[in-house]
Amino acid sequence: MKKYLLSLTVVLAMVSCSKNDETLDTKQDQELLTKKEINAKIDLSLQQTGDFDWMSQDAHTIFSAVSHGENVLTIGYGETKNSYAKSENTESIKDELIALVKSFEPTSAKGNDDVYVNENINYIDMKVSSKEAIEVLLKDSRVRYIEPGAYNYLESTSQAKSDSSGSSGCGYGTATLNTSDYRTVSPGARVPWSFDKHNIPQAWNYSTGAGVTVAIVDSGLSPEQRWMNEYFNDGYSSGRFVQKYGTFVDSWWAWSNNYDGVNDKCGHGTKMAAVATAPRNNDNLPVGVAYNANLVTYRAVENVVIDDYHEKRGVVEALTALANRSDVKVISMSIGYPFSIGNVSDAVKYAHSKGKMILAAGGTSTSFTTWYGVIFPASMSETVAVTGVRENQYNKCDVCHTGSQIDFTVQMQRTNGTDNKVPVLSYYNGQANYVGGSSVATATTAGIAALVWAKHPTWTREQVLQKMKESADFYPNKHSEFGYGNIDALKAVQ
């Protein structure tokens, strides 16, 4: 009888284990959501709330997106929801979470070749192949957020990417400038028409940006444009520096550290840097707003959309490096994404906590993406959001986004029958082109911020920003679509 009971117990135990294994297998092997199904959830949230949060989704949705994105999971951790910066206490949390996730992985994947640990921000990227690990992380109080780090929403749709001159914002073109789109000032520099609309040349009587360092986080700086390299100090521009860095990894493999260098391979970053800081000389080329400011450029992205895993990581590394530099005052980001990205949000907050003024583009679209509101990170309260409007009127540019998060506007599209945008140095040596959208509006405003800060070098970010607000059209009110409106740069520096 005892032998029978023992045998029955063994059988029941085997059946129980079998059922548990079957449940686990069913749980793990549940059919993944398709990219179309995942994107439908994202689209619905964007349409209803203007944003999307992965933490509001169930484990299966997140696991499906992780599986469609090279199995990369981004984990933000900390003692509280706001503990994004490193501390002694969070180091132990990081180690414990890495061990926890690894406990769900096969024995062959127990190493750290597929783990990325950020040096400044409390987040890690890990390879995750277990939905159970995601379920556990969602319930862990030490986890601030989890996101599929390499899931590409825009690549998974037929929608065009946000852009300013093409499907990716890239462009190498040159143009012969219409003589009505600029005027020439000594010693032979061309002032874009839009500068006069904001009284920028008049502001130069008080400030030219000397002593302030402006950072451009974008696609890098072209080695082909000597006026942004060896001729950066020329004519009326003197005593300043240009520095180039690269944090973008050009690789299909998420765990690669093959940094792509500092050079712009898109054209967008070069034009944004030129709008803000191009030299004032006698070569009959467009001058920048703050033509005596220092310039630091980061090749952090491949193009204007922060959608690739390495672009997210590149932006984070650029922002944290700039945050840790005491000389950098202004950070300009004419790049973005339709919804929030956890680690980039952390990096923005980190830089903001260091006193940096972070200007971000409100969004520039093709006809496929005009329904997006103000994009990320311009949607964050820690950034200064900028968009473009038409000349002499509060009517958004053809492809510009507006909304309640916008702080300032810049006139960047003509209404003189040409629809021309803002003249600027191009990618190539000694050549000019036109650039538009919220991108050029953001870089222009970054230059104005540098003018104000150079006039008042001891001021805090809040003081500089307040002066900019007071100099804008709608202050002390804020327009529901255009923020404080167009800044009068002359008033801002007086």
C-alpha cells in the first residue's frame, strides 16, 4: 500500500511538473504580437494622449516588441521614480537586477557580453529572451521603467520619418541664394532674412556670443565645410574654438562599440551648427546668430530621428558628457521621436540638473506624420521647445508642429511668393543652401540664448530664459500653439 501511495505521489508530481512546464512553455511560446499590432497600440496612445509609455503595456506586448528588436531590453532603475543619477545605493541595485535577469537566461548566456551599463545614468541595456523576466521586472519596485531598446516603431510602419529636407532630414544640396533672402554686412557676410525679423543684427551691437559654448547634438560636423572647421575663426569671428565628438555606433549589432567618428554623413548637423555659430567674414556666405560663440558638435545620431538603438545610446552619451562640462551653457537638439524614450529622458534631466539650457525641435513632418503633436524631447518640461512660423504672421510653417509645450517660435518660411527658408552654410566647402522646419528654428533660438548669456555671463539658465520670454511677442501670456512667440533678440540683450 505504501509502495502504491509512493508510486501515485511520484506520478502526480510528474504530472504536476509536466503541467507547470506546459504552462511555462505556453506562457513563453504564446504567439508574439506582430509589429502592426504593436504599432496600432502606439498610434492609439499617441492620438489619445500625445505620448506613449511602454510601462502602461502588459508583459506580452513588451516581450513581443523586445523580440522584434534584437531582444534588447532597456531597464531604468533606482531607489525612486526620480533617481536617474548614479549613487552608491543604485550601484548595488544595478548588480542585483543584472543577476536577476541573467537567472532567466540560458546557461550559455550568463556572461556580460550582451550588457551595456551607462556611467552616469541609472539604466542598463540587456539581452532578454524570457517573458517571465519581463513580468518579474514589471513588479519590481527598483525598476523605474523597462522599454524595448531596439524596437523601431517608424521603421515598422509605412509612415515617413520626421524630416526637414527629406525622408531622414539629411541633405547635401547647395543653392544659389536669392538676393532678396539676405543682405550683406561688413566685412562681407550675408545676413539671412529671418535674422532681421528677430532683430539679431541689431543685437550684435551688444553681444556676439563671445565666451559662451554652444553644443549641437545631431549628425556631426562636415569635414568638407572649411568655414566650420579651420576657418571658424575668420573675419569678425575670433578667439573661439570648435570641438568635434562622436557617440554614434554604426552597427547592426546592438552590443558593438564601433563608434562612427565625428564627421557628419547626413548634412543636417552641419547646417544646424552653421545657423547657430557660422563665422562673420568677407566671403559672402551666411553668418551664424552667435558668430563669436564656441562650438561643440556631437555625432550622436545618423539622421534627425532618434529611432535606432545606437542613436538612443548616442544621444544619452552626448548629453551626459555635455552635462559634465562646466563651460557648456546651451545644448541644441534639432532631433526627436514621436514619443518618450526612457534613457534619453533621463539624460535630458541629468543635463538640466547641471544648469544647461536644452533647446529641442517641436517637430517637422511630411504629410504622413502631420498628426503628431510636439515630439519628444521637446515635449519635456526640462527642454525649451521651438517651432517655425511663416514670415510676419503666426501661421505655422508647412511642415511644423505646434502645441501647448512650445515655448518660442522663429520666422523661417517666406511669404513673399517664394516660400524660401533660411539661408545657411551647406555641407560643402564655401557653399550655401536653404534649411527650414522646427530644426532651423531651434538652432536659431540656441544662438539667441548664447547672445543673452554672453551679455550676462554670471546669469543662471532661469535668468537667461526669463529674459528671452520677456523679449517675446506674447509675454507675459503664453499662446496655446506658439508659446511666447517670436523673440526680439535686441530686447533680449539690452
